[in-house]
Amino acid sequence: MAADAIMAGGQKNSRCSSDAVGPLVMAVTPPILRVCGVTVRFGGIVALDAVDFDVPAASVFGMIGPNGAGKTTMFNCISRLYAYQSGDIIFEGASITATPTHRIAGLGLGRTFQNLAMFKTMSVRQNVMVGGHTRSRAGFLASALRLAGVAAEERRLRERADDVLDFLELGTVADRPVGDLPFATQKRVELARALACEPRLLMLDEPAAGLNHEELGALARLIRDIRDRLGVTVLLVEHHMGLVMDVSDRIVVLNFGRKIAEGAPQEIQRNATVIQAYLGTPARARAA
Ligand SMILES: Nc1ncnc2c1ncn2[C@@H]1O[C@H](COP(=O)(O)OP(=O)(O)OP(=O)(O)O)[C@@H](O)[C@H]1O
Ligand SMILES: [Mg+2]
């Protein structure tokens, strides 16, 4: 990360400035997330180049692009793990550019990681309860001293964890150490932990990687259930095109840090620039 990163929230020229939102746009439900002109440089590499997109609430929004396109970097910006040199990110109408990363989950932004990140020797339930702690009302000192109210808080976290485990059909493995479970189940536990934060926007970074055909079908159903039954918006980064096209309401495509397309799955599938980015040759040249 560049040391001289400038937090430039709410820039005047950003697509997010108030004069960019006309009366017609205001009449419909505002997007849950607005990414406005976000630029990230690592030394000479421009990982994100003035990227703009809006994520509609209660949708599945796919983000695709070849390796190195900037997808995980974008997740890291939204999680505030990375600083951006310019641009702004607006969650539920308020800029999060100046929000420290430890406050992000508490705001209602949950995520999973491209590489599994869990406590392997702890049980499934304990891992999921760690997620719920971001919403815990008991402070660190009160918890350490086991003050009154902490036991009730622990009970609440446990109940919340068990609800999420039931939703994800993980109840039968709740007491098993995560490290003993098959890979696909471990990925589901990571998702459970993210859901235990009670997010309103859930970011999934390559949830299908390493899954077999049957597990992919279950994941597609689960992503739809998260949107339809929990009302949680899903921002999905994925290389598995079948899954992205199947579950996404809308898709943004990045290539070398730039947004090259955005639209409904059917539009993206036949977009010549997208096909060229993935295959490395112009669509017309391949057809010839
Ligand atoms: N912390 C970092 N330091 C330096 N360069 C980085 C860092 N993180 C990402 N990059 C670079 O930024 C570019 C975008 O990387 P990123 O991981 O966001 O791509 P991606 O779209 O997630 O790719 P993949 O599909 O392979 O996961 C790459 O050139 C990568 O090497
Ligand atoms: Mg990535």
C-alpha cells in the first residue's frame, strides 16, 4: 500500500456528488453501495483506475474480470483494509472513506476471503461466535472480568450462531473443529461467520473455488436464499462464469483495474470487450 495514500472522500468531481443525483434517480430505492472514482496504486501498478459502480439494494451483484483485474483490491477498499488515492465509497448514504477497518463489520458490511481465514482448532460454533462479536454490546474489559451482563451476551451470541448454523445446514458439525471438516464445509463455516455479523451487504471473494458440481448447485441456492430470505445484498467476486451468470442480477467487469462493462448477465455474456478481455483476442478475429 502506498504510504502517501490520500483519503479523498466526497470529491467534487465524483459521480457520487449530490448534483449527479437527479430527481428521477432519487425516486427509486437508493443503491446500498456506491463506488465512486476509486483509484489505487501500488508503486507503478494501477490496481484500480477511477472505478465507478452502484450496487442496488437486495440484489446479487457480480464482479468479474481476469486474474489481477483488481477485484480483491476493490473488496479490500470497501473493507477499508486498503487506502485509495482518490475516490469515495458510500454505504447506505454515508461515506466510509474515513471509517477505520475495525468499525466496518459493525456498520453492516460482512465479507469472506479469497483464502480461507479461520481458527482451525476452534469449533465451528466458536468460529461463528467470533463473527457475532463485532455486534457484541459487552466491552473487552467487561468480558475479561466476566461482569454482569456478559453471560447474557454470550448466550445471545451463541443463539445467534446457532440460528446461522441452522440456516446454513451446519448444525450437525457445530461442535467439530473446523480443521477436521471437508474444504466445502469449511468455506460454508466462513460464510456463516460473515453472516453472524448480521451484514446488510455481504462480500464473497471466490466462494466457488475448489467446489465440485453438486456443491456449486448448493452454493447458488444459498446465495439466492441470502438475498431472498435474509434480504442481504450480495457482492460476488467469482471466476466460475456459470455461477455468476446464474445468480447475479447485475455484473460489473474489471480488467487491468478499469471498469470495462456493466449490465445484466445476458448483456455481459455477449459484450465483445468482455470476451476479448477473457480470451485475449478480439471477438471478430476469433469468429473469422
Ligand atoms: N498489497 C499489494 N501490494 C502490491 N500490489 C498488489 C497488492 N494487492 C494487489 N496488488 C496488485 O494489484 C493488482 C490487482 O490485484 P487483485 O488481487 O486485486 O486482483 P484480482 O482481480 O483479485 O485477481 P484474482 O482473480 O487473481 O484474485 C495485481 O497486479 C496485484 O499484483
Ligand atoms: Mg482476487
